[in-house]
Amino acid sequence: MKFKEGEGWKACYDETSGICTAERSGSGYYHLYEITRETFDLLEDGMSDHDTFESISDGRHLYMDVNDRCGPPYTIVFDDDYEKLCPWAKVKATGRVWPDELTDAAVELFESEKNNREQRRRKREEREKKAK
């Protein structure tokens, strides 16, 4: 595994799987993303916070934890496989995990989560088949 790191972020390229992932964190938030190899290659220590945020958040959101004092803390698991995709990450969880139905609705509603729609729809179909 190859790593890059900067202020408030860390990224990993897993040579075995070919998958690139990144985490962003700061006071009150923690995010995991699957990113492209091109994005991984562009990341470098010393990048502006804005450029780092724009680059990493263009990826597919895997996990999110918010504890920003604007309400109760919460956690959203966009992809149940986040631990397999990011075994290196030091995942933070401070609040209740959103139920699948609420996460599915948010992914369908928010344009920022469009990269998760196909994956969430597949998982929803599997859950519905099991429930029958």
C-alpha cells in the first residue's frame, strides 16, 4: 500500500486491488471516500484545504461521521464494505448510525451522493429479496 498524507487528510493506493481511498477529518467531521488513481496522483502535502476538499470529495463517499455541535452526532454508512475498502483507516464513530432507509433516501435526494446511487440501489434490492 502506498500512502500520501497532508493536513487533515490521508490517501491510500492499494497496489493489490488497484483501489484508491482517502479520509478527511477535522474538528467535528470524519469522511472516507473511494477516489480515482488520477486523484490520488494529484494529492500532495501542502495543497490548499479547498483543493484537497474538491479533489477528495469528487470521489464516492463511503462513510461519514459528524459531531459538530449543531445537533446530535450521527454516522452514515454509504457503503457497508468501507472496512474492506479502507482497512488502513482509523474510522471514527461518535453518533447513531442512520438506518439503511434514511441513507438510501439521502443518496437519491442529494446530488453530492450520486456516486453511491447504483451501489445503494443494488444493496436495497438484495435487502428486499431477503425480506420476502
